[in-house]
Amino acid sequence: MKYNSKLIHAGWDSDADPEGAITVPIYRTTAYQFNNTEHAASLFALKEFGNIYSRIGNPTVGALEARLTALEDGAMCVALSSGTSAVMYSLINIMSQGDNFISASQLYGGTYTMFDNILPEYGINAKKVDITDFKAVEDSIDDKTRAIYCETITNPGLVVADISALSDIAHSHGIPLIVDATFTTSAIQKSFDFGADIVVYSLTKWMSGHGRVIAGAVIEKGGFDWGNGNFPLFDKPDTSYGGMRWGHDLGELGNVAYSLRLRTVPLRNLGANMSPDTAFEVMSGLETLALRMERHCENAKQAADYLDKHDLVEWVRFPGLKNDPAFELSEKYLQGTGGTMVVFGIKGGKDAGQKFIDNLKMFRHVANVGDTRSLAIHPATTTHSQLDEDQLIAAGSPPELIRLSIGIEDIEDILGDLGQALESTS
Ligand SMILES: Cc1ncc(COP(=O)(O)O)c(C=O)c1O
């Protein structure tokens, strides 16, 4: 199946369902009856795949995982309770105390805090570098570095990551490139085609689109050699899993060693599983992802053009604008679109910014992105408020920045609302 068909059909075959259900049923069950003790033992030993307990896997969640794997042309996916847990698990799955990873300095505020305050408490250090500076990226790698991590388009700075260049650097050191593809989705970027090894999502955003659930996922491309000696957690016998050496003992399943470990170690033991109800909601949204993204991108382009010409606007960042520093990368990585987000600095600084936000009528003022509705926020006083001024600038979110997530409403209404709110600041 091609992409648009997969959005609707992948991971579920209604012909194979005893009731012929067209949409995936919600399996609200905690546990599953084993056929016999041999069956139970073989499930626990990963000799066969099947249902054990809904923290570890659930048929409704499994259908979503299969769909996400197919959409990304990947090998395996683990769905999680949030984008935040997906970010966390994607990293702790391959590193422990004393290890580090190279991280883009431009990041979503919550991820920034996780990397700056939470992971270091457990001895895992993020070495933050400007990911457009490849020399700095390469020079920061040492023998304890386990991955390079970045967002495909950074939140909110809208830096477009050069995935091919970063994955070349990662692979030349035998480590993976992990990308948070929340801002692109597989509808506008197939990160694996450019060399990423692991894709992380907040499914809360465009992938669902309806703004009804918090959800995340980690998807593995397959084929990375986790037993190459750079990952002690994949070399030493895992005492929590029958002495399994994840990088060596899985035979053909070694192709998805990362996902199998993620499910059976972090997910099984820390428990940030997705509920079947959430998986159902995400799949409902996914069906229209490609259509929505098309409209989001068209509307964002028009909104950026409008703001770029407006007298009361100091500067605009939108990768699809010809004068944007990310324009060339957007041609390569965003299928010639500029994505769906626009950020700008308003004349009059912080006060004008607050007035602008308070006077918006149709745009919703919320701490979210990727909804069908147009959304606006001032990150410095909200999503990124835990950062000081230097950190704000390093994270690509200067104090005057206003972030717009452009929805799929009529463009006349979007521009009308932006215009009247801008006028209110003059
Ligand atoms: C790029 C990015 N990654 C991860 C997250 C965290 O996702 P969630 O809110 O689903 O935990 C967000 C949230 O805004 C985000 O923008």
C-alpha cells in the first residue's frame, strides 16, 4: 500500500476480525488468558509474540504500532503514554550512568528541562551543541557517547535539521541518530530515508490532530548493529531478563533489538504504556493526517507571507520563506513545504506580544501545537518559562518570539485574526 492508504488500512485487517469490525476495537483488558504453561513460558522468553499484560502490549495499541511502523517504513514501534516518555525511553534504552549523548541545543522546553535537569541526576549527560555546526557535533563525541539527538524541526526556533549530515557523523562513530519528528510527521518527512535510526513522536500533535489525547511513540528503522560494542546495555547479560544479551542473543530478531529491549525493559519496568482508548483516538486522527498536513502547510505559507510583509512585525521565521536560513533544507527535507509552524517577533517586544495574544479571537491561546485549530503562545512566559534569557536564546526562543501553530481553518479567517490582533498593538 502507498502512504495515504496505509494511513487508513495498515495494521488492521477487518477481514481477519471475527466480527468484521472496520475500525480497530478497543480492547479494554488488563491481562490475557495463556493457552497453557508452555505458551506462557514461550511468550515470556520472547520465543513467540503475543499478549501477556496490557502494560507491555495491547491489541488496540498493537494495531497503532503496526500502522506507525508501516507509515515510517520502519521495522518496529513501541507506543507510549506521551511524547515526553517517548523521548525519555528512546535514550535510557541505550544508556546508563556515565554515558552521554549529543543533543541539539535547540529543543522543545520540556525536553530541554529533561536533558538539563532530570537525566543528569541519573548520570546521563546531554552535550548540547548547535546542530548546524557539524564540526562541533563531531568534536563533542567521545567513547561514552551513545547517540546524536535532535528534532526534525526545532520547537520553537524552527531550525530544520540536516538529517543526512548528522546521521553520517553518527554512523561514522557507530552510534544512532535519534530524531523527534513531531513537527514534520511522516507525511512531510521520511526521516529513515535520510539516515535516522530511531524516530520519536509526540502523537499528541499533528499525528492525532484533534487535540484530544496525550500520546507518544518510538519507531526503529531496523538494521542498526546494537552489538557493535558501543552499547554496554546490549552487550552484558541482562539479569532482569534471563541473562539476555540484547545485542547478541536475538538471532533474526536482532534487527529490532532496540525495540524489543525498549518494550521489555523500560516499558515493562517503568510503565509509561499507552491506553487502548488513546490508541483508538490516535488512529482516528491519523486517517486524515496527509490531508490535514497539506492544508496546514498551505495555510502556514500564506500566514508567513502575510506576517513577513506586515509593518508591525519585526522578523518572521518560516522555513518555506525564501529569505529564511532554513529555506534550502526545507526544500530537501520538507518536500518543498515550510512545515506548519510560523514564529515571529512583534515590534514593541514583550508588551506588544502580550497584547497581541490577548486580542486574538479565533486563534486559541494554549500550550499545544499541531491541532486542527490555529494556536498561539508566547513561549518565554509559558512553555519555556523555566529557561533563563541565555537558555531561551540557546533554545532558539528569544523573549519576543510568538509561536503560531497554523490550523486548517479558512485562510481568510486566519489572516483576519492575525491582522486585527496586530493592529491592536499599534
Ligand atoms: C517536539 C516535541 N517533542 C515532544 C513533546 C512532548 O510531547 P507530549 O506533550 O506528548 O509529552 C512536545 C510537546 O510539545 C514537542 O513539541
